[in-house]
Amino acid sequence: MRNAYSPNFGPRRENTPVDMLVFHYTGMQTAQSAINRLCDPDSNVSAHYCIDENGIIFSMVDEDKRAWHAGKSFWRGETDINSRSIGIEIVNPGHHLGYCSFPEGQMTSVVNLSKDILSRYSIPAWNVVGHSDIAPDRKLDPGEFFDWEKLAAAGVGVWPTPRTSNQCNLKSTLATYGYDGEAHNTIEAFQRHFRPSAITGKSDEESCQIAAGLIEMVTKI
Ligand SMILES: [Zn+2]
């Protein structure tokens, strides 16, 4: 782990537990340009950690401080996501600059850092999210190449088993799970995370079955 301290942070809201983990991609051409931006006092953005393509982890903001990575967002009724989350930026050019798969060494560091964080906080599996999950109308990161299934297999987050669902209203099921039911791109964000093979933004049988699997996990745990 290396240090790349950012001045962009504040106090967390009082009496708020850290119970979310949020993944991002940097959406910039290089790791250095992303780190420069995350440390620039004029950018007003930051994250607790940044992981480069080679898997090197940079510590940027102390975990007990509120980093500025989520922006306007929503999850399970909460809108001040920065106060209750740890934010991890993962170096990748992103959808606008040549989105590419995440190298294995980088993903190994994502898994290891996440497991370390999960061992120190009480973070439910359904609160391990991507930026697009909590801001579906603004964000696409970390995107459909992010290997959520592998992460879940390592004990980080959820990968649901599809279940049969009767009378599926996909958007309201997703709102029950935690998504903002008022957002336009809720279904698209859910598919980007949980059904990356077909991101249509439309409800279909398979999406309904995956969503039913999500709900089952929440009620079972
Ligand atoms: Zn982001």
C-alpha cells in the first residue's frame, strides 16, 4: 500500500455507521492523472483508496473521514452515502475513453482490500455496490466488465441465484432491494451489475428471476 493523501474530505455525519462499500472506476486515461485529480483541492472529489492497473493500492483518505466519491445518490432510503461508506476508485479509462476489462492483478487487489475492509466493519452483502447502483441516472461505473460474480465468490457482495417469480414488477422489486425506484435507469443499472450479458434497460423473465434471487438473499440473511 502506498500513500497518496487527498485534502478532499470532511467529518462523517455523527452516529452513522460505516455500512456500505462503493466501487468506482476512475474514467481517466492514466492512473497518475486520476490520482492527481483525486488529490487536487479544486476537484472536490476523492476516495478512500485507488487501485491502479497493476494492483497497487493507494491510500488517499483515512477511513474514519468522509471522502467525496458518491455525489448525489440513493441506496435503501439513504442519500448521504459518503457518510456511511468506504469508496474505492479502480483505474480504468471508463466508457467514454475506452472501457476495458479489469486486469487480474488489479482484481486480486480489489478482492483483498475489500475483504480487509469487510473484516473491520459490519457491511451487509447487499450494501456492496457500484456507483451506478446508487446513481443510475448519472453514472455507469464500475460497469459491466467488473467481475461482481468473482467478487461474491470471494465473499464480497452478492451474486444471486435466479428464482422463479410470479407477477414481476421489476422496478418495484429493485426498489425493495435498495435501488432508487424513481430513477429512469434503475433497470439498466441493475442489469449492468447483475446481468451484464444483456443491458437492455427493459424488464424480462431472466431479470425478474435474478431480482427475485436478490430479494431472497436479503430476507434469508
Ligand atoms: Zn464513480
